[in-house]
Amino acid sequence: MEARWLWEHYLVSARRVCGLMILGESSYRYVSRRNDEPLRKRLLEAAREKPRWGYRRLQIVLDENGEHVNHKRIYRVYREAGLMIRRRARKRLRREGSPRPALMAANQEWALDFVHDAAGSGRKFRALSVVDPYTRECLALEVDTSLGSRRVTRVLEAVIEERGAPAALRSDNGPEFTSRHFLAWCAERKIELVHITPGKPVQNAHVESFHGKLRDECLNASWFQNLFDARRKIAAWREEYNEERPHSSLGYRTPAAFARAIGGREGCGKDAPGKTETGFPPALGNPAQGAGFPLSHRPGDGDSSLSRELVKQENRLGSEANVV
């Protein structure tokens, strides 16, 4: 760039400019022969079908079609084509809270919440989301104008018949999740009910993140003529989310593929083989015990009787030193 500017603005030869800039003449005269137009057209076609997908997910789509392209080249062409998705940065207040227990298996916990929208006729509707935070699967998306606690339990019953009961349910403090019917239903099936702190939706972050994708890729991108049209399009998006959409938290695998990889369909229920009465895998044994290492860091190498004797001697010596 600088050498070209000097050559255009001063009466000097290109060889002289290259000598002053310590630049090879071949590099100065080089003209790129690459042609990114076919890749640009394929990216534009894929972006028209999925306008809210970034370049990484579009790269996976191209790979599945047999077109293996370097991710840096895709990113460069993606930017040149003006396909960048602008996301508004939010100011966040950092607060230190108690860490949540790590999820170790499918069906350890389900997250529930509602999302609202309206059809073209102006009629409002709600959608009940049931998400497994471990596998990121959307287990149910029930759409209707009114969803009471009995309707919620019917949806959960249908999911439980398919994949087993969860160990816990996480939700907000809405009337559908705090009614006597819902509390009795959970107690009857021995399902722990976890209500988040009022005004803290971040404590149910998995379903909130799912709702962000649902609204960005389906609700905001679709026009619903009526309630039946909304049910059809939202159900189609749910199937696409589980079976086709790569998830960054799962190594860009789909939730259904991740669930199959870990055997989620066969061993996700509380009564599945290999699970204890609490519904989780059995605790791992101490590897040091079989290797001949002591199981205690106290004096005596794990022998409780010997360690107690040593502690008594230390206490007696300490008392005698205080007397002296």
C-alpha cells in the first residue's frame, strides 16, 4: 500500500520505490488470482435460508455438503459479503453468587419457563419450554393461548413416558409452578422442585439462553397467521433445533447427536441401569486404596487407632509444656 502510494505521487520508478521500502519487486507486482465468487454465492444461499446463523454454523453446513473450506477463508468472505450479525453488547453487573452443582447426566434436571408472542391477528399466545440443560435438548414446546398448571403436568407426563422422569425441575415462581396441583404432582412422583430467587432469571440461564435462540431464529423471523400456524412453525423449528442446528457448547454437535453419543436415550431415566436410588451414577471409588496409598493425611498412614494415640501424646506434651 505505501509503496503503491509513493509510486503514484512521486516521479520515481517502481524499482526505486521497492529499494527504498526494502520490498521485493515480485511482491510489489504480485496480483492475486484467487476467486472467491463461488464460495460467496454458496454462503449467500445458506445465509438466506438461515439468516441468524454465524459463519461457524454455515461452515458446518458447507462441510456436510462435501465442501471443506478453511474457517479463516470463510470468515474473510463472510465479512466481505456483509453477512456479519450485529449483536448489541449489554452492560452486565457482576455479582458473586453460590455456584450451581455441575450436571453429570441427562435427566438430572429439567428447566421450565414460558415465552410470549402474538399472531398476525393480534391474538397473543404462550409457549411452554422444557429443556434438558445437560444435553441441551428441547423436550417440549407447547403452544396455546392459556397454559395452566394441569396443562403443564400433562405435557411433562408425555415427556416422562418417552424418556423417564427427571431428578429435579427448575423454574421460576409463576402461578403455574407454585400451585397446589403442581406441588402435589411433583411430590407424588418424588421429583425435586427448585424455584429460583424472584427477579433472578440468571439462575435458570439454560432455558433463558434457549428462549433467546427461539426468539431470534423463529419468533422474530416468522409471521404467524393464527394459533395453528404458530404451532406448526414452532414445532418445525424445535425439530430443526434438536436434529440439525449445531450447538457451540456441545462441540458444534446437534443436541440429538450428543444425546445419542452419551447414550441419553437408553440411560437417562431415574430407573435406568447403572443408576443408584437417587437417580445419579454411583460414586467413584478411591483409586488410592487399591494402589496401596494411605487414605488419610493424618499421622499413622490411615490407621485410626495409631493416629489417635499420636494425637493424645501431642496433647499431653503440650499441656506439660504449658505447666512448665
